[in-house]
Amino acid sequence: MVTITIDDTRLEVAEGRSLLESARDNGFRIPSLCYHAALRPSGACRLCAVGVHGRSGRETVMLSCVLKPEEGMAIATASEAVVKARRQAFLRLLQMAPQAHAIRDLAEAHGIDLGPRPDGCIRCRLCVRVCKEIVGPGALKMEKREGYNYVVPVEGRCIGCGTCANICPTKAIEVEDLGQVRTIRIRNEVIGRHPLERCEGCGKLFATFRFLDHVEKRVDPHPHLKEHHRYCPTCAKLFSDRIRTVQSH
């Protein structure tokens, strides 16, 4: 047995075991992803960094999975240098596996801020601008959450047109027509959920009630066609062509 200090707590630990195992046996939380008790440690993930204080008092950051406890060793598991090294290791892993929830969940559990989770949104604001400046409802806005900007819905303003999804360059906004209901969402947040209306010509579900009402209010009604009927784009073009053909004769 050897006597060491971990975060100012004196401990007697078995000689020859890794510092990571010894620390965990005594209740100290040190993250790792590449360590397994049945395998020889490799230090590949570099998350299990700790600070080792030598006789000079100077701290050296080392990997606890490959480090063996020595008599009188003083260890810090959450110093500024250790947190910095762990954050760099987490970010390095995210470059290789940006969608891996395990990496971010482990970082959060150990108080490491890695920034916002990837959600496909590049904050270009095209969706916010087109909804406000072209379509009109202003159903989206930028909102700061925990220091980071997010595109978020403005409750009750979405009309279900799907323009935001169509203009999004990364397809971060999704439109799902399921049954007779259209749902538009970004991340896990619902922007709008609306019933769909059937085309009076072909019977196909094609647009939301709110969108059609919005169009009727903003656009001058087309004589005889849009004023009295609600057609899908295909049927509207078909009937419009027929009307022009009849009128030309």
C-alpha cells in the first residue's frame, strides 16, 4: 500500500493499480471512454486527465489510467489545468463523432461546457427573415439560451406554410404531414401543428387552413377562381388553363 492525496484527502491505495481505479474506488469521479478493466489501458480518449503535484509544487497534467500511484503523490481531479485539458480532449473527440450523445452527456456530467449540441442549424437566420419579411407571420425568432443563440418558435404565429423548411440550407427545420395534420419543428421544439385542408378539385390534402386564410387576406383574389374555391397548385393551374382556353374562344 502507498499513501497518496487526492483533492486534499489522504488515502491508502494498492500499489501497482492505476490511479484511475484507485480514485474511483474511493468515490472520486474521473471521466473516461476508452478504459476497460479487462484491457490494458491506452490513454486514447485522454479524458481521465488529473493534475500531479511534484516536490516543487508545480502541477503536471497526466492520464490517470496509465499512471501508477507513488508514495506521497498529490493529485488534483478538477483544477483549472485539468478542466482545460479535459475540455480539449472532449472537443477532439467531438470532431470525430459530432453526433455522439455519450460524449456530450459525459462532459455535462463532469461540468465541462462544450457549447450547444449540434442541431443542424447554422444560425443563418434565413428562416427568421423569410417568415417575417416575405410571408409575414414572424413565427420564428433568435433567442439566447445559456449564452448561445437558437432559432425558436414564437407561440401561436406559425401558419404551417413550410417556407422556413424550404429555405433552410441544412434542413434543420422539418415538415411532417401525418394523417390530416402538418407538424413543423426545429430540434425537438414544435413551431406549428395544423390541420390540413383538402383540394376541392382532386381531394388531396395540400395546405393548412391558416395558410390559405393568410393568402386570401394578403393577395388580391383571382376572379372566379381563388375567391370561391380552394384548389391545390396542380388543380388551380389546370382550371386556370381551362378558363383561359374557354375565354380565348
